[in-house]
Amino acid sequence: MLKISIVTPSFNSERFIEDCILSVLNQNYPNFEHIIIDGGSNDGTIDIIKKYKHLKWISEPDNGLYDAMNKGIKMSSGKYIGILNSDDWYEEDVFNKVLNIFESKSNVGVVHGDMLKWKNGKIYRKDKYKEHQMYYGMWVKHPTCFIRKEIYEHYGLFNTKYKLQADYELMLRFKKNGVIFHYIPHVITNFRMGGYSTENWSLKESIEVRTKNGFSFIWAFISAITVRSIFKIRLTFKDIINK
């Protein structure tokens, strides 16, 4: 039975990290490891982590979310790696569904699926895979992705110079290099919506992520500006509704 590794970055995550841990522990699959990369929490996160002896974990300052993910990937000993944020949780029997694909389709490098977004304890929306969105932003739902470790070894980890789009850049890099993605039409991950910050967004980063992975400069510029404009319109619309 092939081994799967789950990497969870965390920081001051005492409210929800136990749900995350249990969703991994309760998968109907015995050969796994769960690695938690904590950024030096000063709440009750570490006390919760210590309750579960099967966990592999470290707690130390890091250089952000993508740096923590890279640390966890390097520590992983499984053939397949999933990344699950500390606020999020897996659906039941996900590991078996994912590994059935990997074992039956040896050419597949990334398996991914749908994601439920939760807000204030209620389902906000279901995010489904739409391939055409690749040209505008993250077309696969990163929290649902499981990736062969050898893909990281061949094509690299998250580029931490990018503050908000390192996951998008990584997936574009995989795609550019011919990595095969396989979509499962099932909910894989539940994602808690929080205070997503756009303060670090920059046009330069958005264009660079695209041009280095095959976009022309003109198309990269149009794509980046379009996505940014749509996002700002949505925020404005929400503000109007909530007044």
C-alpha cells in the first residue's frame, strides 16, 4: 500500500486545527503521514498538536505560507503529497479515490477535484473545476490537489518570491512542462473563507507569473488586469449589499 503525505501549514490555528487533523486521521487509509509546519504559534495550537502522537511537526518562524509548504514537502516521505490548510478539512474516503486514479493511471501527475467554500458556518458556494479559467487564475483548486512527489523533485517547489500567486505559478509551471492533471468530479476539500488580503497584489507579479510560463506579455497583462478588475467589482458589490 503506497504512502501518502499530508502537509499542513499553521499559525495560531487553535480554533480549527483539530478538525483538520481529524479529517486526515479518519480517512479509511492506514499508510499516511501528517506533517504540520507551524510558524511559531503563541495560542493553544501546539497543545492541540501534542495530543496526537502520530503527527510529525515543527514549530519555528518561517517566511510565510509558501515557505512552510516547501518545508513540509521536503520532509515528506510519501509517494503522493496533499496540502491541507489548518482551517480546512477533507471529505470522507478522499485518499482511496485519489490513489485509485494514481495507481490506475501511471502518467497522471496531479489529481484534483471540487471544493466547498464555507463562510460563518454555512456553505457559501461549490467551486468546480473549469479548465478555461487557467488563463485568468487558479483553474484547479489547490487545496484539493494531490501531487506525485517526483513531480516536485523534477520541476521544483513553490517560488517564495511570489507573495500571493506562488500556487498559480507552480501549477502553470507543471502544465507548461507537460504534467498531466486528472479531475475527479467530487468534493475533495472543505475550505473556510477568512480575511484574504490583497495588499501584496502587484501587476508586476501577476504578469511575471504568466509570462514565465508561456503567456505573451499582452495576454498576461490583459489577463492580470481583468482578474483584478473583476475581484474589485465583487468586493464593491459586497460592500454595497452589506451596508
